[in-house]
Amino acid sequence: MLSQQPLFTFNLPDSLLSSARRTGLSTTIFALQFFDPQNPRAGYQNAGSCETLGTSVICTGIVLQVTLRAGNTYVFALVAISVGTSPGTTSTPGPGTVIASPSALSLLALGLTTTFTASETGYSGQFSAVSTNPAVATVSSAAGRTFTVTAIGAGFTALVVSDSTGRSTSIPVVVTVTSVPVN
């Protein structure tokens, strides 16, 4: 039995936080997710809220109540969520600018997936995307504008998103794996 709610602190590289904040089109917030390998059907569950303090993300608002059993390994994942700007805020990229939303991704468990979309003012074709390090994350598309990213291994990579005319942008991706053994 824990005597108090757990506190999670993640120290992230400043480069990751800077890239997450670099666009005026969105804001990045963080949430704590929980996965019990003994109950995979439950999937990842929201475990609590987090806030950014410098290069640290601190999760104190634990809302999930679970029973942890000795000898089992549980996964707590920090998830970055890109939230669009508030109503009334405008920012119009010029023609020929490939935009990926969100502009940075963070995956904190192997096999975890997330999606992003690609767009470009004045362009109606499809996009392609490739991972610069598929040992960290892979990317696939079913529709040519929406892509699925899958965490393969811990590390950093970039996804290069291109239109058919050769214009492109890149999305930084970090995959971090943290497991918590309970004895």
C-alpha cells in the first residue's frame, strides 16, 4: 500500500520542448497514461494531469485508482497532446508550405501509436512520409493526408513529410520507454 499518491517527474530535452512550442498553431499539453500488461484489453487509461516546469514535466493530479500487485511490471507513459489555438486566433501559412499537425510527437511505450495530418494551402494532392530512423518509429498512411506513427524502440527520429512537388517539412519524434517494477 502506498502511503500517498505517486508523483511522476519526467525530464525532457529542451530541444523537444522547444520544437513542441515552436508553432503558433498549437499548444502542447502533457498527460499521464497507465497500461497494465496483465489487462491489455483495458488499453492505455488516463492516469492524471501534468504541468511543465522548465524542462521537467510533473504529474501530480493522479486520478486513476488501481491495485498494483507485487512482481508485476506496469507502464506509465507521458503523452504529448497538441491542442489547436483558441477561436479568433489566425495564422495562414503561405502557398507551398507543408504543415504537419501536431508539429512534434512523443511516444512513451513500445507499440504505442499516434496520428498526424499533413496539409498545404493550394495543394490538393497526397503526401508521403518517411522515418529517418525506423528502428525508433515507423510511419504509414492509408489516405495520403493522415498518417499513423508507431513506436518501435527508444530514441529520437524525424519524420519527413513531402508533397509530390518536393516541398517538405519534418516532425521530431521521441520514443521513451519507462517501466515501473513493483516488488
